[in-house]
Amino acid sequence: MSKSPPRDRARFFVLDGVDGCGKSTLAARLCGELERAGRAQPLHLREPGSTKAGEAIRAVALGKQYELAPAVEALLMAAARRQMLDELVAPALAAGRDVVCERFHPSTWAYQGVAGAVGEKRVVELLKRWANEPAPDLVLILDAPVEVALARRGGAERDRIEAKGRAFHERVAAAYRRFAEEKPFGGRVAAIDASLPTERVAAQVWEAVRGIL
Ligand SMILES: Nc1ncnc2c1ncn2[C@@H]1O[C@H](COP(=O)(O)OP(=O)(O)OP(=O)(O)O)[C@@H](O)[C@H]1O
Ligand SMILES: [Mg+2]
């Protein structure tokens, strides 16, 4: 018996990676490619947020006016994710629309679990219990060196987590690489070399996506 889903089923894609690696750029391009391939218009989401409640949680989780322990950040991310899965992802998939989401479990695992020292196992337990359904069909980890990604973002305003400094972001980048190898939540995970020009990154993304359509 094949584990592959039927061809007509809508798919849930996640693009994740360090700040400035190209998530928003590649997510928009992937949505365009999926439509050109004849699929229904995909739903493009970002985390934390995308729902009204999730955007309010985002303002608390990332706002510079709050001081939050990484464990509290993880709990807020899980809450925003649960809301998004119930309110947006599940209905879109049920209606036959693919979902392309910027950030998901790998962000929580890398930023809070590893770099923030909440602990990988605690993050996996939390998210598997509270925010794991529907699960992504394919997780794409955009891997780019921290200095390349930060340079791409230029002098853009930093939120509270982005402002944590270079050493923190190096730990995050290393964690993402390990995520792609260890796949702590199971499922399909593909590492993409995001240091290349956009066209070549997009080609790698499409190749991985096409493999599961
Ligand atoms: N492969 C690439 N090569 C060169 N520049 C790129 C590439 N991908 C994206 N960029 C540019 O880098 C900048 C950051 O990209 P983008 O906003 O897509 O990243 P992001 O991962 O969504 O960032 P953030 O974490 O801040 O939301 C943009 O100006 C974008 O045009
Ligand atoms: Mg972005």
C-alpha cells in the first residue's frame, strides 16, 4: 500500500528558516506555481498570525514592550498555531485549496526549543499534543547563512525575537539544519539551499513540491 496521498487532495506546505532567508518571497512564488499547475488558488499564511486572534497573539509574542521567557513564547506560538489550523488550514484543505504557510513547528523547535533552551523534547510534546492536526504534507527548510539572510533584510525594523543578537541567530540556523536531518515531528522534510539566487531556490522548492503532487 502506498503512503502517497491521492493526486486530487489539497496539500499543506510549510516554508521555514531564519529571518530574511526568503520565506515570503518563495511562498508567494510557490502559490503562483501551484495555480499555474492548475490547482485551486492556494491559501498563503504566515505564523504566528494570519487569524485575527493569531495576529493579536503575534503582537504580544513579538512586541518589544513585553518581556517573555522562551517557554511563554512557545506556548503563545502553540496557541496561535492551533487557532490558525482550526480557523484557516483545515477548512481550506477540506475545500480543496492547498495551503502555503511561512513558519510552523520548525520555528518553535529552533527558536524556543534549541536557541531559547526550552528543550527540544518539551517543544515536540507541546506541539504534537496541541497543534499537530492537520499536519504538513511537506516542510521545506530554507537554509542560508545568517549573514546572508540578515543582509537581505537590510535595515528592516527588528521585532523582539529578531533583536536577540548574532549568537542567538547562529544557534537558530544550526538548529534548522539539524531539524532537516532529524525530522523531530516526522513527515516529509526537505532542505533547500537558500543561499542561491531566487530563481534557483524556487526551482529546488518546486522540484520538492512536484514530488508530492
Ligand atoms: N534567493 C534570494 N537571493 C537574493 N535575494 C533574495 C532571495 N530570496 C529573497 N531575497 C530578498 O531578500 C529579502 C528578504 O526576503 P523575504 O522577505 O522573502 O525573507 P523572509 O524569510 O520572509 O524574511 P522575514 O523572516 O523577515 O519575514 C527580500 O528583499 C527578498 O527580495
Ligand atoms: Mg517574511
